[in-house]
Amino acid sequence: MNKNETPQGEKQITVTRTIDASAKDIFDVLTLPSNHSTFDGSGMVRADDKSQRIQKVGDVFTMNMHAEHMGGDYQTDNHVVAYDQNKLVGWKTAPAGTEPKGWEWVYSLQDNGSGSTDVTLTYDWSDVTDPELLAKNLFPVVSEEQLEESLAKLASVVA
């Protein structure tokens, strides 16, 4: 059984937090890959690899990562699949040099109009279909608690 087990059959985890910052300020942090290590609650993200600011669907940014289940240090290519300025940004992750295998990260921002923003982070692996990958029983790689920690760190970064 995976240490990050979800209820039977669920293939996504979603967490939400109200952050005392504008949607624009939060979006600015999320769309600059060099910031990602500062709000990563999983402990796997180390640094970006000379990536530019995310500007549109189709952009790809590379991250330097570390995880024991991946044998230590590795890189990922992150293919932007969702982008709506100050409202939505998301990407599908793949080992560097490969196409995405079906899991994605999506941040949705809902401005509350009072200087705060509801930030929803969804980690979704429902499109993973590779039988060999599924047989490894890795999903979810990141727990609900780690996603909540990511939003707590994001709140600290934009404060």
C-alpha cells in the first residue's frame, strides 16, 4: 500500500487556502519557475534550470528535482496545459526529455475582492495509463498534507 494512499479509486487531490495577497501577486510567484522551490511542500523541487516566466499554454520549463523513488537527483520537463492570467496555471510533468505521462498540477486563483485570494491546488494523476508506471504503485507521489504545506509556503512567500 502506498504511504500516500487516497480513498479507493480517487485519482486526484485538491486543497484550498485563502491567502492574504492579490491574485496578481500570487500568479506572479507561480509563473516564475525559479520561485517553485520556495513553496514546494514535497521537498522534491530543488531549483529551476534557467527557465523563463510561464506565459502561455505550450510553454515548457525544466526543474531540478530530488526524490529517493527516482534514485536521487533528476530533472523534469513541465508542459504548461492551463494558463489564464491571474486566474489559472497548470502543467503536466515528465522526466526530462520525455512526453508527459499523465499527471498534472493546477493552481486556480479566485480573487475575493478584499485583498485576499482563494488558491486551489489540484494534483491529478487520472490520465496516467502506462501499465508499467501504474504497476509501481507510486501514485499519489505527493500527499494531501504536502499539498497543504505547499499552499502554506506560498502564503509565506507572497506575504
